[in-house]
Amino acid sequence: MRAWKCWCRAALAGLLLAGAAAHAYEITDDAGSTTHFERPPMRIVSLLPSLTETVCALKACDRLVGVDRYSNWPDAVHALPQVGGGLDPSIEAVVALKPDVVLLASSSRASVRLRELGLKVLALEPKTRAAMRRTTRQLGELLQVDGADSLLQAIDAGVQQAARSMPAAARGQRVYYEITPEPRAAGRGTFIDELMQALGLVNAIDADLGLYPRINPELVVRLNPDLIMASQQSAADMARRPGWTGLRALRLGRVCEFNSAERDILVRPGPRMAQAAHLMAECAARELHSKK
């Protein structure tokens, strides 16, 4: 079986080299670094879940040889070696996998060391819908595959469909979206904020607080949002925060609690963004339209 897999990988590499991809090319990443490729990479380590998911959505999951501990979709990646966290991976484990390229976040501290060891690295960290679109096209170019544009069209169509499903009564509602229980919120300008806008919702967090600000709980009391979106872990603690029992959203039960699988979809700017929009739309319709 192992010999068969090796033969298939070699055959695929040969086909790629014999076709349109048989030419050298360069990719410039979000850090401004340009990397030269003689051929499409066949051994890829991905250290960011959204990048892992995009590689698979572009039908190149079989080229992944290792992932970070948080990459858990699609199911095919569960069998891959995990090399630690995206920000602090095991350098030795990454090197041992002999990757043709390592994909990681531009905020990762590992990029410098990996490059020093002679590995090719692409730092890509989409934080907005526009950045997600750019990253998807960059990965399509890296892999030398078609499908990036059709994937983006499908995502856009899915988001538009979710927007059309929103009842009029749910539009214009002010939403507090909690990313982590510190609490840390999704601020203006993030892809989560952009999805809210696409659905006709309003982010309750002020623009001057930054993309993912750590929030003083008293601020949320003053904001008094119409709807709260959070993970089940965050939602379980909210009633114990000083003053939060008086929040309109808590009093009326207007809290969307997402399980861990749903949270992963919602916080990853990748190919499942349309699913994220539908989760938000279904939540807003259910919690705001039915609980007046």
C-alpha cells in the first residue's frame, strides 16, 4: 500500500511537470517575501487551519504531509502528523517531514528559523474577506491548480443566499460577537464583522478598538447589544459577569451558543465562510425573530 501511494504521488508529480505547470514561478506572501518554485510542491506542511482547509478545498489534500494541532477539517487531515501549534510548532518535527513548502500565519515566529534551515515558507494570514480571496488565489497559484475562482464564486453565492434568508425583523440588530472568554471580541474590519454587514447586522464594537480587542466586561454592559454570539464555553460564564444579567440579550435569551465544530467554521476565514454566514443568519433569525 505504501509503495502504491508513493507511485501515485510520483505519477501525479510527473503529470504536473508534463502539463501547464511545468514552468518555474514565484509567489509573494503577506510578509512581502518572494519564493521561487521550480515545480508545484508535492509535500506541504500547513500550520494554520484556514490554509489547511483551503488546500483541501482546492483538491490538493493529498499533498499535505503535516498540520498544526488545530487543523481538524476535512476528515482526511486527522490522519496526518501534527507538529504543534501554528505559532510555536516543533521545528524538528516540521523539518523531519521534508516539506517542499511550509504554510503558516504571518504572525508565526517559526518562519525565520524554518527559512534559516533552508525550507521554503509562505506566510499567509487572511483576516478579511478580501484577504481570504487573495489567499485562495495565491494557494491556487502555488499548487498550480484550477478552481480558486470557482471556489470563491461558490463562497460568495453562499453568503448572498444566507443574506436573503434573513427576516426583515432581524436586520439592523446590534451584535456582540465574543471570540474567546477573556473576553475578546470580533471588532470592525474583521471578516466576522464583514459577514455581519452582509447579513444586515451591526457590530456593537466601536471601530477604534481594533480588530480583535480584549474587552472590559463593563463596556458590553454599556453597549447592551440586541444579540450575543459566542461559543458554548463563553456563553456558560456570561451570567456570572458583573452587570451582565441586566443585558437585554441575556434577559430575553438572545444568545447564540455555538458548539466547538460550529465555532471552528465561524472563526476561520476560508472555504467554509458561506457556512459561517448561514450559521449566523440562522441564529439571528431564530433568536431575534421568535423572541420579541
